[in-house]
Amino acid sequence: MLDPYKVRLMTRAETIRRENRGIFFIRSMTRPGYIARGMLRSFLGVTVAFASVLGLYMTQVQPAAEETGAAVSRGTTAIVVIYIAAALIYLILSFFYYRRRYIGQAEQLNEYNDCLRRLKRLQ
């Protein structure tokens, strides 16, 4: 006869495994490493986005401004200042996001391992 407690534990462990495939990646990383990796990805995303904005500015706005004699360097400087501010804000936000995400996934991994330990004890 099936033990209902064992069935519940096995179902819970399988549900955690299927819903959170990223928790097994956590095993191989430390918290600072996981957070740094996420922040690096965020920084690269912000950099690519602002590089494309700067490229569009240089190809579209700058030639038109040079024809009229407007100051181009102020626009470029403003874009660089906005980039630095946005990158800092985005890095701070991504730090807290990835920290919280790591903690949540680590808790799920602990719950999964706890289910497996209890199942092993019951056998």
C-alpha cells in the first residue's frame, strides 16, 4: 500500500524540480558570484542600449546640427551623463533584484533537498 506522506513528499519534490529549473544552477555558484554575473549582464545591456542611442545621435542629429552650427558637444555630453546615471541606477536595482532572486532560489533548493532527505529517511 502507498504511504500518503511519501506520495506528498515525492509530488512536492517533483513540482519544485519542474517549476524551478534554475535552482540547480545555484549549486555551482556563490551568492556574490551569482549577483556579480547578473549585474554584469545588466551593465552590458545598458551599455549596448546607450551605444545604439549614441550611434543614432551621431548619424542623425549631429550632421543636422553641424549644418546649422549648433553645439554638438553638449548633446553628446548629455548623453554620456545620462548613460552614467542610468547605468548606476540600473546596477543598483539589478543588485537587489539578483540578490533577492538568489535567496528565493536557494530557499527552493533547500526545500527540495529537505523533501529528498525526508524521503530517504522513510525508506
